[in-house]
Amino acid sequence: MVDGNLYGRRAHGMALEALADTRVVVVNGARQVGKSTLAHSILGRTPGAKELYLDDPAVLDAAHEDPVGFVQHDGLLLIDEIQRAPGLLLPIKREVDRDPRPGRFLLTGSARLLDLRDLPDALPGRTETIELWPLSQGEIDSAPDGFVDAVFRRGADVDVKAELSKHDYVARALRGGYPEAVRRDPGRRRARFFDSYVSDLITRDVRQVTDIERPAEMRRLLSVVAARMGNLAVAQALGNDAGMPRVTLSRYLDLLELVFVIKRIPAWSSNLTTRAVGTPKLLVVDSGLGARLVGISPERAMDVTSPVGPLVENFALGEIARQLTWADEPVQLFHYRNRDKVEVDAVLEHASGDIVGVEIKAAETVRGDDFRGLRHLQSRLGNRFIAGFVLYAGQESLSFGAGLKALPLAALWRLEA
């Protein structure tokens, strides 16, 4: 179990490095992932630093009344929840242009601040952004979290043995990674956290960035998205299930991505695979929240008919997406599906063009047919295909031919780079 301080966060070191050579560092992430805790710990190591929290009404009023004076400070200035006062960005720009020393500002936000359409084009070239996700399994367990770097450096020549069972993986997926949810025991208290999270998200976070006419529609869409996690984001199907027109659906999906509730994984294709389907795949950023939205409790998950397969896939994809924020290798995450319904859950593409494919299975056994999509890519990509893995709920690492391997799901956080 994690403690109440830094949770072993890799972002802590990344932020300190960024402040050493960048004027403005932005820590973006969902609410309740520990942005303020992280920022406060950094200020404790920085003599002369000052912190201002915009969730204090008096501080927010001061920011609105005198934005120029608000941002003036000789040392490092932390402004927490900067999306509450976007009018501060132009004064910050003037400050760092006047005094270009590194480590001037540390900004945190519960929205993708610089993606907001109504913000001034204030800080390009002056910032470094760190995206803070809910806790990874490696951060919770003090494990390496090195899967992405390891598979690109060593290909299929990696091995892990794990004592975990399918039940253990489902329990981790149900827990998710929000620090408060991790601290709470499974059951009513954790469920209440997730319910309050959804309520606060709609009434507070979303409305900080835009007005929504019908909050109940957003709540309904959240449940529809969670029910489709791991599936393609087909607009017509989502709109029909949520009972909203396509224009509203598109706007609300953008908002949910803006406040770090969902992530759309783009489709991958190349000239060698011209029949690829271009629809993105939906990922709920926290698997525990997704499970609560569709009513998968620890008790229900024990039922053999419970839909835990998509939940485990969402959980594993989320672990990979987290690792990309600190991996040394420059890698992007895609999914693949062609019109013949050949699929690969995760396509990791290196900046060099090399590819690693990953299939995710909630079963405790693995079969040769589980490698169908990976073999499809391997046969078409040749030397670009570094390795293909089926991550499953079993305990052994098993070879299925050259460049193809089954690994326990725990390889995601137990492999060292």
C-alpha cells in the first residue's frame, strides 16, 4: 500500500529536471491524482519558493483583480489549478520574457490547459508539460515499470514469472490508481469515492472549462463510454446509446479527454497495411472509475459471466500509456484493426519506425490463435516488427515462435528497462 506523501512518483524527478532548464513547468492531470501534493513537495526543496492555490476564493479574486502583480516573484512561484484563472498566462509570458531564468513558474491544472481553445497563445517555447496519470502499478508496488523500454531494447528476449492470478489482476483493475481509492478498502468506502469523483467532475471540473447545458447527459455519456472501454469509438453507436446528437457527442467526448477522464487511442496503419480501420479506441484513464460506472463490484467480478475482459484490457492499456510519459524510448501508442477484423490491442511505434505489438487476455491460459493479429503484423512488417507479446493472467513466460512470446500481465510493471 502506498503512503500519503509522494507515492514513489516518477514525475517528481521529471519535474525537478524540467525546472532546472525550463522557465515554466506545467503539471497536468486529472483531479485527485496528486498534482498539488507533488508540487508542494517540490517547493519544499526550493528555497524562496512561493505557492498560491486558486481554489481559495480570496486568492482567485486577487488573480482576477491584479494578474500582473499576482505573478511577480523573484523565486519559483507555484500556481495551483491554473485553469481557474487563464488570464494569468499572458502576465506569466511577460515575466519569463523579461527574466528568462529557468525554474520561474510551476503550474498545475486539472485540464489540458494549453489545449483550451479560448486561451491566448501565450507560452509556446517557454514551457515543459508533465502529464500526471493515476498511480501506476509500479508506483504502488515500488516496481520498475520498465516494460516499454525493455521490449524495444531486448525484443522477445525478456522473461517474467508472476504468482498473480486472474482474480489478482481483476482486483487491481477494480482498485484503479487514484491515491484516495488505493488507500481505501474495497467495498462501500471506495465506491463512495468514485461516486463523489463523478459528481465533482461534472459540477466542478468540466464547468471550469466550459458550460454544459444538461449535466445529466454528461453523466449518461460517461456510463456509455465506460461500457465500451477497450472498443472502437464509433460515433453513431455512442450517440445512439447516449441519446445525443453527433455534434453534442463530439463536444462532450472532447471535454472528457480535456479533463483526463478518457483517452482516445488512435488507429495505426502503414503503407504495408492499407486495409486498416481509422476509428480510435476508447480508454477510460482509470480502470477503477470505469468499473464503478458500469457497476462491476468485487462481488460481481467473481461471477463467471461478468464482463471483466474489457476491464482488464483497459487496465493494461492504461499501464502502457502511463509508461510512455517517462519511458526513455520515444514511443507512441496505437491500436490496429483491419476490415477483415484482424486486431492488435496495442501497437507501440518507435520514432525509428520499429513496431512492438501487444495483445491482452484476461484468461489464465494462452493459445496459438491468440497470436493471430501479431503474426499478421509480423508477416507484413518484416524487420520493422521487433516483437509481439500476448499479456495474459497466467504465471509463466512462454515462447510461441521467433519474436512472439506470452508474458504474465505483471510484466508491465516488473520488467526493468
